[in-house]
Amino acid sequence: MEAYGRRKVDRNSAEVSSQLKFVKDQLLEVRKQVEAAQAAMNAYQTKAKSVDITMQTKGLLEQQVAVETSIQQLHMQQAEMDRSFTREHPAYRALMKQIGELESRKAGFNKQVGELPDTQQELLRLTRDLQVSNELYTALLNQAQQLDVARAGTVGNVRIIDPAAVDVTSPVKPRRPLIVLVGTLLGGFLAVGLVFLRRIMNPGIEEPSQIEELGLPVYAAIPLSDSKDVQDIAKRSRRTGGTGRHHLLAVNAPADLAVEAMRSLRTSLHFAMLEAKNNVLMISGPRPGVGKTFVSANLAAVIAQAGQKVLVIDADMRKGTLHKVLGVVPGNGLSDVLVGKADAASAIHIMDRVPNMHYMTRGEIPPNPSELLMHPRFTQLLESLASQYDLVIIDTPPILAVTDAAIVGQQAGSSLLVTRFGLNQPKELMLTKKRFEQNGVHIKGAIFNAVEKRATGYYSYGYYEYKSGGANA
């Protein structure tokens, strides 16, 4: 309020100063008019030898001077109003009407002056100009003095009647407890809404019965492990080469619930493969990110710990990540054997701390993985390896991304499909099963991976892109 009052005072003072400047500018012009009229009067009197005006002319002169002075003052007001109003403003139009009436009276006086002698007319004109200029100059001088005084004593029209009193000890706003409460409730509602929205947008499978309804028996339900080794795999999923330390959950955390589920899968698999045409097991998935490499590696470790000789092969020659799970450098591998750059013996290695477990990485990424798998050399390789090991596990790319898994499935005696909790949809599994059947591959069953139970229920995972050169945990 104090600032508003000062602003009003400054505004009034600025208006008075503007008017004073205008009046002083007019004073200079009127003073020149006075001097010019005085000089003209002196010159005429000298020439006419001091001619005097008559009583009739004097009366006419007084009337003319009064009218002319009023007209000049009104013209000055018009010049000042031009700065603030348009020509359609009522005050402006009233002023112009008043000037018009005075101009009419002036014309009548001029008609009377025309009836006077020439000498009296000229003397009347000069005397009138001099008096009008003097009176106008005097009026402007008085107005300038008044404005100067008004500017010095400018006051505003704002008065503070009652100053504001603020109680800073107990403010009305903000009400922090209420804000915290509302924010907490709103955040909770938004979180719940987001969960429901994700459930609606991605209704992934959350129960093994949903898989069995599609004609796929569930061989094992593997809970999601919170082991640090699994987290390390995700953190290093974009790095190339080995980490120097393997992340086999079956070795580092043998008591983990996921490992117990792997042992259950080992038992179920033993009876399921009794009637298989060979001891080659293919593990695939509908899409990337379901955890097929994790299942392949740890299943191989669990079976090897039971005393069987196991070989796990990374047949995903585009984006295979078996070497990252095992913590090794991807040297010679499957692609190198298939193109003839290396033999099988040099591409197979023994796993540390699991003597019965052998592995073959993907090798160098080739430009034509599918063609290499269709070559007779791949069939010969599997026949040779199957006779040397109790079980050969082949980790393949996702079937909905590429056709490699269908090619490998024709060589394998048994095939399992890895699905992930909350990620894969029923229609997606139906399409996966149909794709394998179209290629003559029978899927024995499914492995339900990454099952997690929380107080608020299960949660789902996002999608992954599958292309050559990337990494996938």
C-alpha cells in the first residue's frame, strides 16, 4: 500500500511536470508574438505621427481583444487535449464547439471594423494584437507559476486508513501437514492407477494355469531371485567380453529358491527325455528378455552337479550372452566351428568349479546365422557331441524374432519354452507354439520364469528390442 501511494504521488507529479513544460514552451512563442506586435505598433505610430483611436473604435477594440484572447486560450487547451483525447471525445467536441461560437463573434466584429476608416482599422488591428498577446502572455505566466507550486506540493489521493497486521507465529498458509497428507494420498492413488494402467495395457501371464490352458505343461515355476549375481548380469548386460567372474546362481547361491526350482526341473526333465530321439535339449523363448540364457546355464550347472556330463551351447549367434553369465571371453565358438575356422575341441571349455559342465560360446557374429545352422556341418556336430555327453543343452534365439530356434528344434530330441511372469501374453505363447509346429518342432512344455509375489501382487517387465550387436541379460 505504501508503494501504491508513492506511485500515485509520482504519477500526479509527472502529470504536473508535463503540463508545466508545455506552458513554458508556449510562453516562449507568445513572448515573441508580444515583441513583434509591440514593434509593429511603434513603427505605425511613428509613420502616422501618433494617431489615436476614437471612443467607438476603443469599445470595439475591447470586445475584439476579449474574444481573441479567449480563442487563443482555447486553442492552447486544444493543443493540450490532443495529447490525451481523440477528436471524438465529448470534452474535445465541446471545446471545438466553444471555439466555433467565438469564431462567429469574431467574424461579426471584423465586419464592423471594415466600416471604419483605413487609419482606424490599421490602428485597431495593431492595438488588438498587442493587447491580446500581452493578456495571453500574462495568463500563461500565472499558469506556469501555479503549476510550479503544484508540482512542489504534489500529494496523492491515496490514504492508508489501517495498516496490515500479520501474525507470523501461526501462518494461515501454507498448511504443511495437510499438504503432506494430500500429497501422500495423491501419490498413492497415482501409483495404484499406474499399476492398473500397466496391467490393462500389458495383461501378461501371471498364473501357471494360464500356460497349461494353451496345451503347454509347466515343468517348473522359477521364482525371481534377488541375488546380487543376477543383478550384476543386468548391470553388465551392455558390456562386451567376460567379467572375469561367473554369475551362475547354482554355484554362488545353491540354497536360493530359484536353484531349488532348477533341481525340480532337472527331475522332471529326466523322465520327460526318456523317450526322446536324442539327448539334445533346446531351450528357447517367444521374445528377448524372458531369461532363457539364465535358465540354460543354471540348469546345466545343476545337472552337472548331479554327476552328469553336460554341454551348454550358445546358438544365439546374433546376441548370445552365455559368455557374460559364465564370466568368460567369447573366443572360438559355434560360428567359428560351423564356418571351419576352428574345430569343436578348441571351442569347448570346462567350467570352473563345475568340472562336469562344459560350454561353447557363440563365437564371432556371422552375417548368416540361419544358413550356418541349416548346413549339414551343424547336424554332424550335434551327432558327435551327443555321443560324448549325457546331455547337450542349446540356448537359441527367440522364435518370434528369428527362425534359428525352429532350425535347431528339428535337430533336438526335446524342446522347452521359457516364459516370463507378467511379460508374455497368452496370444503370444499361442503364436510361438504355432510357429514351432509349423516347422515340425514339438514343444514338450514351458518353464515359468521370474515369478515374484509381493504384498501388492505381481509386477511385470518391459519389452526388449532384438537385433544383432546388442546384449540381453
